[in-house]
Amino acid sequence: MATSAEVTASNPGSGEVPGTFDEGYKDGWFSELSSMWPGQALSLKVDKILHQTKSDFQDVCVFQNEAFGNVLVLDGVIQCTDRDEFSYQEMIANLPLCSLPYEPKKVLVIGGGDGGVTRELARHKSIEVIDQAEIDGEVPRTSKQFFPKMAVGFDDPRVNLRITDGLKFLEECAENTYDAIVVDSSDPVGPAEVLFQRPFFESMHRALKPGGVVSTQGESLWLHLELITEVAKMCKDVFVGGTVNYAYTTIPTYPSGQIGFMLCAKANDGEPFSFKESRRSPPEGLRYYDEDVHRAAFCLPKFAKEALRGHLTS
Amino acid sequence: MATSAEVTASNPGSGEVPGTFDEGYKDGWFSELSSMWPGQALSLKVDKILHQTKSDFQDVCVFQNEAFGNVLVLDGVIQCTDRDEFSYQEMIANLPLCSLPYEPKKVLVIGGGDGGVTRELARHKSIEVIDQAEIDGEVPRTSKQFFPKMAVGFDDPRVNLRITDGLKFLEECAENTYDAIVVDSSDPVGPAEVLFQRPFFESMHRALKPGGVVSTQGESLWLHLELITEVAKMCKDVFVGGTVNYAYTTIPTYPSGQIGFMLCAKANDGEPFSFKESRRSPPEGLRYYDEDVHRAAFCLPKFAKEALRGHLTS
């Protein structure tokens, strides 16, 4: 346990300094320390460090663990592991896509440099184009070498991977372009901070077709209910006349063992829309998501439902 | 991180030696190491150790943590914390009770020495008697001192707390006695090992009224799916003609961030019964459980649903 690592006491998303793998590495274990979850840390035994580098944007590390296989750590925070990544990737991709009352054709991924979300989107046969804007080229390079089962997503001929800033990409893209946008970001500390802010959501709203949907990494109900409530309020304001909801999934290697998704739909000539029911059959090959899991993902614990009351639509 | 603690590599429930708080305590942090979850550990910062003793049955420790408040550790495993205990207690008590098509009058708690389950049962006004068999008197004593919000359950005049072996208590109790039995046990290592075995479930079946229900601590889908499948098979065999199902809840301080419940109902003259829907209004004062959460708790991730297919009823 790297108690030597001084964690800055400041608010999430307030421009604090990100951590590193080395700060959490001691006596053969990595502990995920962060001021976003003070006083608690998931610790994983490091059987072998496979890769360690500083990219232009962040501290990158891959290590091997007996329970979870290969583990990707960016700026000292666990991003994905071989064993449980499917829960997150399947849910962040299929909750929005299977809610759509029509077959999506053109989709965008922001972040998601490991390729897992892209792999899940590529399972949908109706999709013709998968654009992707990942800020850090080191992440897809690392994934291709150490997470081939996620990076396989990049091999699909429909994928256009650009190494570029997601916000800039959106600002330059034509209005009414996408049926769905999936934002697979890290936490609002370091390079992903802008992805939790209003200008980014306004740009997504602009880039979506009417009736198009957005799904973003939405932090943890147990840890970040205030942040989630603030983001929900902002989304309801940006997606005026549209739909905003929140769902979650279980995943052992994210802080507190689960993570949520903020889901927004752009208004479509007053046509009613709800995220709560799956409208299309899920693609083949899934291990976490199905229609029942979709419906259950919106049933929030009572304390969360009460905190978010009035800030979600349907 | 207490890497100095050698964790015995053996199967859960195979009679291995339990751990201690001290084995996981190093540099001001407690890491929950166990061969039941090799290579991973939740680590909590120890602000202050409030209580430490060896009872006749186990290693007992209470410490203070900035995120979770007071934390109870038995044999080196986190049992409950001030901040998140309500999720587990509300779900293990209300999933069975609110499934009942009639008002329960007589209920039994096995284990549950912290008093949290008893508190939840006591919210049900129809209940006339709450018997409780806890093996270790040190646990209620500790709870009364350091977890008054859980121990408050013992103050209810309907509660008869006996410090005795749960299996022995059941073997001596009259047939067809209880409407519901809740088993709030630790893991199948140390004193709770027998509570995962067939003779114990047979004794519960005998002690239940026809149509009565059982809810037991059922480990984690992400970690112990094989153990869960074995217990489900055994339950289906013991509760022949009755109902067996499995539900889960999220809880940050249990391994992998969630825990499940094995639910069994005793056959009742062929009258159909299902756990999947809540049939009675939940009591006042809850923070996790409601009718929607009840229904969602049975929607297992696809990988778990497939592993348990054929071993659950409804």
C-alpha cells in the first residue's frame, strides 16, 4: 500500500494533479489511490509489469494479475482488465444502441482507446461507419500489444480511428451527423476533465441527429452522487425537449465495484423516447448485457433515485 | 499492503485457517486478503483502531475510516461499515419478507450478531416474534458499543437473542415454526462453514412453515459462481417442490463490490410461489430497497444467468 503517495485533497474535476502507477505500487501490489475515493483503494497483486511509459498525455502502465489478467492503468487509475471489461463495454455500448427505435448507421466513439467499446459497436450489423476520436495514440498502441481481445475492435473496416482531441473533433464535425455517440473516458481529472463539462455536451448535442443518443462514463452512485446530479442537471438543460437517464453496471475493478452511464437523447419533433426498455435484439456474443439486464440497470437504489429525482426524464 | 501475510491456497469452504486483522494491517491501511479472492483486496485507511480482541470463535476488530465510518472486521474479513451496511441488511431481510403473500408473524435470524438484520425485520409491524441465534456473544457486545445504529435492532421487545450455535438451535426447534429465516453469516471459512452445507439447509427446511422462506448470504457472482451453483443445486434438492432463486445487491465494502442472496421457499400444497416480485409494501425508513430494486435484483448478468440455468426455479 503506497501510503507514501500524498493524495491531493481537492474536488474531482477541479484541475487537480493526476497520479501515477508508481505512487500506488509497493511490495508487489498496486493500490488505486485517488482523492476521488479517499480512504479506500482497490489493491491488485502485480505478478509482472508488462509495460510502463509516459505518453504526451498520461502515465501508462500494464501489469499482470492472477485474478484479472492484464490490467491497464492510466495516471494511476485502473481503466480495464481482461476479466471484467466486458461488463462495462457491453453496457456503455448497448444501453444506448438497443434503446433506439431504428437501426443505427453512423456512430462516434470519444476516447475508448483500448478498443473495447469499438468492438461492441462493431457487433451491430446495421452500423456503416464508426468514427473514433482518441486523444492519446499510446493507448491504442498499448491495447494492440497487451489487450488483443479489446483492440480487435480496431480491425473492423468500418472504423476510422483518429488520434485527436474529442472536443475539437466534435466542434469541427457537421451538425446532425450521428445516430449515437459513446464517450468512454477516464475520470474528470487530467485529460478527460473537459468531457464532463457543458461545452462538450453542447457539441455532442449539435453533432447528433434528431432522436440520436449519447452514452457517457458516468462515475459511481456510491461515490459521486453529487457530481452525477450536477451532470444530470446540465444534460437536462442541454438536451432540452429530449431525454436524460442514468443506468449502472457491476464491475469489480472500478471503484466501489460498479459504474454508471449518463444517457441523453436529442429531441425528435416531440416523438416520445425512453431509454428504459430495450427495443432491438442485442447482437450475438454478449456475456453481460441482455434485455432483462437493460431494464434492471435503470432501477437505482432508493437513495440514488431520491437524489436524482427531478433531474432525469425517462 | 500486508504482503507479509501468507494466504493459504485452498478452496473456500474446505476448512482452511481464517485470517486476522493484523495480517492485513500495514502502514496505516487494512487490506482484506483472503484465498477466497486471491490477488485482489479492498484496502481501507485505518484512522484509529477502536477495539481489538479474540473471542472464543474469531478475531474481532473495529476501526474508523474517513469514507465508511466504523468498520467491523471478523477473522480479517470486513463484515459491515456504517456507510454501506443498509444495502445488505435491507436486501437480505426485505427480499424474502416482501415476497410473502401473507403477513409474517414469526421469524428467525441465524448469525447477524451486529443487529442490522434484526433492525430491518423489526420494521415489519406484523412480526410478533424475532428469534435470533448468534454463536459469538462478542459480536453483539461489540456492535452495541461501536455500531449503535445496527445494534438498535436488539432493543425491540419482540427480539429473543440467544448466544448459541445456529445449527443446534434449528435442530432443537419444533417443525413448521417460522414464516421466514434469514441467515446473515460470514464466509464459508471458520465458524460459518457449516451454514453453507446441506444439513443446515435441511434443518431450516424442517423449521419453516409450509410456504415459509429462507434468505442466506450468498457470496459474489463475480468471484464465487461455482460455489453459488453448488449451493443452488443443493437447495433445489432440499426444497423439493418449493422455490429457489438468487438475487444480488451492490455494496462497496464487500469483495468485488456486490453480494448475493440465496432464496428458498418451502413447498405449500402445490400453491405457486415466486420471489421475483414484491407482494407487500416495504416498511418505512428504507434507503436501498423498494419494489423496483426488488425486481431488478433478480436480473443477473448474462454469464451468471447461463451458469445457474436449470438450478433456479422462479
